[in-house]
Amino acid sequence: MDPRDRRLLTGRLGAFQAAAVGMVCVLLAVYAWLQLVRHGDFQQLALSQAVKERNVPAPRGIVYDRNGHRLVDNRKALHLVIAEEDLPRDPAVVEALAAALGLDAEPLKRKIHTWRQGSKGRSLVLMENLDEAGIALAERVRSRFPFLGVDMAPRRVYLGDELAGHLLGYVGEVDDVLMKKEPGLYQLGEIVGKDGFERASNERLKGQDGAKKVLVDQLGREVAVSGQAPAKAGRSLYLTLDAGLQRTIQEAFGEEKGAAVVLDLRDGGVLALYSSPSYDSNIFLNRLSQEMVDRYIRHPSKPMVNRVTQGIYAPGSTWKLLMAIAGLEKGVIRPETVIYCAGRKNYYGRDFRCDKPEGHGGLSLVGAIAQSCDVYFYEVASRMDIDDIYATAEKYGLTVPTGIDLPFEKTSRVPSRDWKWKARKEKWYAGETISVGIGQGAVGLTPLGLARFYALLGTKGKLLTPHLFWGFRNEATNLVEPAPTPPMKDTGLDPRIWSYLDQGLAQVVENGTAATNPFVRQIAKEIPFSGKTGTAQVATFVDKSHYARQAKELKDHAWFAGYAPRDNPQIAFVFIAENAGFGSTSAAPMAAKAVKYWCVDRLQDPLPPPGGKIPDRFKPAEKPEEGL
Amino acid sequence: MPLRRPVDRWLLFFAVMLMAIGMVWVYSASWVRGASGGGGAATAFLVRQLIAGMLGLVLMLLLTQLDVAALQENIRPLQIAYGGLMVLLIAVLIIGPKVNGAHRWIRLGPFGSIQPSEIFKPLAVLMAAAWMVRNREAWNDGFGSLPKLVQLFLIFIPPMGLILLQPDLGTAFLIIFVVMLIVFLGGAPRWIFAVTMPILGLVGFLFIWMTPWRWARIIAFLDPWADPQGKGHQAIQSLLAVGSGGLLGVGPGQGQQKYFYLPEAHTDFIYAVIGEEAGLVGTVTVLALFMGILWRGYRIARRSTDSYLRLVAMGLTLLLVVQALMNMSVVLSLAPNKGIPLPFISFGPNSLITSLICLGLLMSISKDASA
């Protein structure tokens, strides 16, 4: 070999050696720097991106009626979702997605924007409770938008169709209004009760969401689950409701509009609460179609209004019991005071007519209640000031909300000088007091408020707090763990006064206004009960002979309020049938049916449970539904 | 007749160690992909790599018996190989499937696929070395050396062009780089490099600058955090993998970056997976093994009596080591990603067999050391 050649190669190789060593040193330094010095930072970064925290929604508590019939249950549902890290940024993509799913693009964009602010691991739900058609659509759309996912989550199921729509309410994703009202309480995308008991008892029913740490690949697919805090299901609970009674009332109403409530006189528990027309809560779990919106939200019969707690009606003759108490307590009448009814009486230059044009003749208090004589109570009212009536109503709890555990309860309206000045900037005229005497004019009560007053009469003066929540369910025994009874107040109603009222109410059914109805008479023969009819005027007619020909919407509302059985009452009830005419012909028979169910049928032949099953109370504990 | 020595056992040891490490991490990095692929077997990639390893070892043992020195006198086999690979390189462009936007493989049905550009690497070394030795008189002739260099250049233009058409810039770059090293070591005048290097650099820059996606890669390389979800994604994920490894790593198979975060975790970025799972210990071990190969290759070259064998030995050694260093630099974002596998370790039957061919040739040369 050429020595020159050799030298050349060795020399040039030397240059190489230096380069190689230099390169290796650089690599070593960088690797050491990355893996020793910056190790912590990078590890953090790597973990934070690979491991995503995902919310595991907890099922809400199951709701039973007082006999263990399931009213609300949980089922598994599929939702079409976008995980928080996959939220699309490109507006064109969002628009295409909205078009593909048949949603509005603008609200979706806003929603995606809010979710990006802070979704805390909760996926954005695009379509909820996918049915077969929905799943097919979702699959089709997913092939175009790979970032879409399908989550399994518990969903609510309301059993019994329209049995207890207003009472149970429904759940939904928490909205902006609620988020802003109570900041920090709710999380974006959380399912909360939106109406009814679901809303009022949201805290009781909701579980504790779990979290799982999932390893997510670049496409957002879960590759593995690395840590999990299981979701804690909400506690199941019992309502004071009796589903059989509720069903009886539902059937009694049929297509009639109106409201009914039945209270347990022992503790104020709501045994039935029905607002007609009712709605099926299940419908509100999904986005409403226009057809549904028209049917439920825009319909003139206002099916979404819970008439029991939100309907304000003139109490009509049912109000006369308060007038009686006011008159007796004030001393303007005595029980045996006889007032003569000639069918009409003139006050302040105006004729006030009695229901019975030919007049009742002379009546004492018990007779006036039984015959519902208007003139008697005009006279009582005329002897008092409106503020005296107001004070009595206040004493017996009619001027405040009842405090039932349902949302959006309205307060009954009992007029006073103060009220009128505030509401209308006018002074009170004495003539107005006369109308108030028979429950017309400015006075307006919620059926629930009136029911509470009749419960007070049924309990000889106890002011109950109506409530639906009975107690949580003991998972081991399936039995109720009764919650403390909400406060009861003794109003100190004079027992002597009470006994006259009681007599009056008993006579209404025995031989008074309600006894004109043969069905009521027949039931009362079996189970004597007490009550008061009422008719709330919707419009004033000069000539009542045309009454039958009047349009249905202009007919009067019919009331029946009372308690049963007559001796040792157990329940108090209020029924109002809208535009149904006289209390004795429509509302009283409904009440009679409820009384019959409660006192007879219930004990002999209980209604089959509404879609649920009766838990065997002697059976060992059921396992709580897993994965729901 | 020159003296014969036993083959370089150290070289074999380093290579086998690298292969062993490679098998572990090919499995670690590919099992999810394998399990979710069409076949559904977690070991799908490992099995293919093992078969390639067997095949490569057989080839390597055969090549240790080859008289490499003879190739400088009788260049017919090189010409035939050159012609055959040209056909394959053309065939790739025509019948090769497009994978990730490039034609690189010719499918052979159940027998896998061949990657002609990969096999061309050792041939380029043999050819360039032969050219340098056969024309050694010209190198001391000042400007007289220029026609010979231009001829060499012309020989390499067609295959390089075809490889760039695939496109496979990384392999083309590697081959050109190694050929230039051989030219340098073969004694070409220094001024040649002073002139050609800037020209090549400019051409390379223009080539990259004129293709938007290549330019984007360079930009991403320079500042990966500018677009962490898009173009800088690979670089960042690779850094995260290496950085989260620490000193000892998270343990073989325990890494998370390889799950779809790290693109090409089992091929181009397998070193990042090793960095995550075996930590600094792993990265340094692999680096050290390549340095061992450099050391033995350098020693074989130094001890060889034949100029041709020296050049070939150096060229093959550099082919393996430069490739390794390029791959490691890419993993560290020290160089833009050009799709260069890590020899002996990355998944890729063609790459593994080619590396073992280089190793067989080196071992053959190691037997010849008469000084």
C-alpha cells in the first residue's frame, strides 16, 4: 500500500474522529439535559396530555311512592358527545356538523365556546338518549366527524306516563340562568332537576359524579383506564304520594282541566297532587320537536302550569269558612245568629245577589254553610273591615306560600288596604269587602293554599306544611327512613268555633249543596265526609238562564274542598274543575271518588303499581343498579 | 495471500445487543398497533422483525465469506446490482403502493415487501469506494480530478433522482452524505469540497424551500411549540417521551407516549420510546453500542492493508453510525424529521436486513488485516 495513501487516510480519519466525538458529546449532553434536568417538566406535560380526566355521571336516586311503587327509574342511555379536547375550532366544521345533525349552528357554536372555557372533563352532549334512528344517524355522522363519540350515561325514566308530570318534574342539562344564579354550585353540562320534585329535591336526588382517568390517544379514543373514582348513585327515596290515589284522581279528571290535591292530616304529606292536563315528563328529556312545543308549551290549556301550586283562583264559597272564623273571632256574629236571606241584599247602593234567587230565609251559621248562603256572608263581611279579614287569613296561613317542596309556588292573594295600595295605587272601597265575603273579587287562592286551610279545619287548627318528601330508602331493608316532619303550627283555633264549622261542612254533604248530587250522596252514605262546594265566577252574567248555552271557557270553575272521613279525619282535599259549572255537579263527585278510594278501595284492592314493581319488604336488600 | 484473522467478534456483539434491544422495543412500541391492526395479533410486528432478523443473519454469515477486495478489480457484480436496483427503483414508482404520500415499497404478497432505496445504501458505499480506488491516480492531478468526480456524480444522479421522486429525502441525503465522506476519505482534493459543499447546500435548501410540506417541517423543527397540535406535534411528543423517561425510565412497556401520541413509535421514533421506558440509561446504552460499532469499524479500517477495504469499512461504519446519529437527532428535535430509521432497532425488515448486510461486509473485511 502506498504510504502516502495511508497518511492521507489516517489524517482525514482523524478529522472524523473529532467530529464523531463532538456529535456524541452533544447528543449525550442533550439527552442528559432532557432526561435529568427537564425530566419533571416533561413528565408533567406528557401525563397531562395523555391522561384525561373524564366525568362519570352518577345516577340520580330512584323515586318511590309511599307504597314502594316506582315512579322514577334510571335506564342506560346513549348520548352523542364531543370530548372536551376534541371540540372543533373551525366554524365551518361546526356548521357542517350542525347541518348534519339537524341542529341550529349558532347555539351550537356558543355551546362549544362555553365548553372550551371550562367543562371539567364533562363531554358536550349533542344528542341525548339516542334511539335506534338516533344511533343510525350518529353512526353516519361519525364517519364524517371522527371527533364525535358515544357515551353511555344513566338517564331518567318516568313511569306512569302523565300520572305525575307536574309533581315529579323532569331533569335536563343545567342552563345559563341557573349557572349564573348560583355560581359555583353547578358544573357545566351537569344534569339537574328542572321542574317539579326533581328540581326542588335536586340535592337529595343527585349522586356524586365519579371521575376516571383515561389514557386517550391522539384521536381521542380511550386506550386504557388508569384510575377511577366510582360514581356514587343518588339515594333512592319515598314520596308521601299514593300512586293509586293519584291514578284515581287522574281518571276522575279525564279530559277536564283542573287541579286536585290531597293532604295527609297526620303530617301534611301530599297523598295526591294532580294538575290537569298533565304531561309526560319523559318528553322533556329530549330536545322538543316543534310539534311538542306547540302541544305543551304554547297550548292554550297551559299544560306546563302546575295548577295546584301556580294556579290562582277565586275561592268562591269555599272561602266562607274563613269568613265564618273571622266573624266569630271578631264577634260580629255568633253561631246562633240568624240572618235573613231574601235572595239579595243591597249594600252601598248596589244589589248583591244570593245563589238562590228566591232566598234561603233565616239561617244560622251551620245552615248558612250547608246551604252556602251568599247573603249571610255578605252580611258577615259587611260587619267587618277588609283588614280584619286579612288578619284572620294571615293567622290561618293563607297569606304565605305553603312551603311545599315544589318549585315556583305562588302565594295566594288575600286583599287588604295595604295590598290594594301597593298593587293598584287605589284606596279600598267598602263595597269590595262584600264581594270578598263570598270568595270573589280580589281574593285568589292556590288550590294548595286552600287545601292547607281545609287541613287546618280537619285537624282542629293545625297549620301543616305540605310536603312530598317522606324519607330516604334504606338500601338494606328497603324501608323508609322517615325524614323529620316539616313544622306544624297550632293556630289556636277555638274548639267551639271549630265544632260549628265541622257541623256545617258535614251538613253540606249530608243535606246541603253537595247532597244534590246522587253520586256524592251514595258515597257519603258509605263513608261520611265533610266538605264545601264552591263556584268561582269567570264572567258575570245578568241572566243565568242562558248559562247552559254559554261557551265552555266562560263557565265558572267548580270547587270542592273538605276532609274525610267525617269522624277522625285522615285526609284533606281540594278539587277544582275549570269551567265545569257548579261545585256540586263536577268537583264534588271527583272528591267523592278520591274519598272512596282512600277509605275503601285502597284497603280492599290496591291499584296495580304504575309500571314499577312493589319491593318485597321482607326480601334481602336488592343490589343497587350497577353502572347506571 | 494476506494474513487471515478471525472475524471481529466485538462488532458482532454490539450489533446483536442492538438487535436484542430493538426486538424488545419493537414489541413494546407496536403491540397496541399490532393488536388493533387487521391481523389482530399484538406480536404482528415483532414476528415480522424476527423473521427479518433471521434472514439478515443468514445473509450476514454468507457475506462474511465474500471476498470484498475482489470487487475493486472485478466490478461486474456491482454493475449488475446497480442495474437491478435501478429497475426496482423505477418499479417502486410505478407499482409501489402509496403509503403516507410516498412510494417506498414493492409488495411481495405474503413475503413482505422490499424497499430498494434501503438496499441501495451498502451498494453506494461499495461503488463509491471502488471508484475512488480505481481512479486514485487522478486525485493528485489538481483539475484533472474534476472529470472523474463529475463521472461519479453522474453515476449517482439516476438512483438519487429516483429516490427523491419517491420521495425519500432522508435516504437520499444519507447516501449523498456517506458517498461524500468516502470521496473525502478516498483522497479527493480539498478544494473540491470547498466548492461543492456550498452548491449542494444551496440546491438542498432550494429543494426544501420549494416544497411547502418540507419547508413546514423545517419550520416545525425550528419552533415546535408554535403549533403544538399540528406541525410541531411530532417533535413535541418525542421530546415529551424522552423527557418523561428520567434517569431510569418508566420501565419497559410502561410508556404512554407510544400510544398514538408518538407518530411512528415503532420505527422512526423508537428511540424516544426507549428514552421514555429505559430513561437515560437506555439512551446512553444504545448510543454507546453505536459508538462501539464506530470503534470497531474504525479499527477494522485502520488495520486493513487494502485501500479499498479501508474505504468500504469506513463507509459502511459511517453509514450505520451516521444514520443512528441522524435518527437520534431527529428524536431530540436537533434535526428535522426525514424518516430515517435507527439501524438494528427500528421496526423495518428492509432496514434490518440492510444493516446486517453492512455488518456482514464489515466482518468479512475484518478478517483481512495483514499489517
